[in-house]
Amino acid sequence: MELVVSLAIGVLAGSGIWLLLRPRTFQVILGLSLLSYAVNLFIFGMGRLRVGAPPVLAPGGDIAGYADPLTQALVLTAIVISFAMTALFLVVLLASRGLTRSDHVDGPKGE
């Protein structure tokens, strides 16, 4: 399972960086989203990957048999923040496209 998560993080990060280097604003936004997913998976993986372990402690239960709820809370918070940032970037993209009539990150292609 660790190998699959590692490969997923690598593919998401690589694709995100490749899309960040593209000249179109929509591709840059997709790259930022993929990079944020890679970071979220990395943070989630740092909290020990366990299958079937409950995240909530029961009274009298062994603390070693539970998943770490802190990383799950961090990742859920990061997901909400990344959705808000993506929405903000989309609004800025639409405003920039309306003003410049181009979606290049450094202005119109002819200038």
C-alpha cells in the first residue's frame, strides 16, 4: 500500500509541476490543484497508513491500534482551503480573460 501511495504522490506532484510550467492559466490552476492533492496525500501518509483502524478513541481501548486523527483533520482542512483557493483562482482567471482577451499567464501573446 505504501508503494501505491508513494507512486500516486509522485505522479500527482510531477503532473502538477509540469502543468504549472505551462503558459495557459487554466493549466496553471489544474497544476496547483494536483500539487495540493499530492501534498495532502503526503501529509495523510505521514500519519501512518493503516487499513481498518478507527480514527476515534473508544474508552479503554489501546491507543496503538488507532489511526492518527490529527493528520486526517489537517488534510480535511487543507482540502477545504484548496477548494476555496481554486474558486478564487477561477474568478481571477475569468476576470483576467475578460480584461485581456487572452488566457496566457504573462498577457496577450502578441505583446
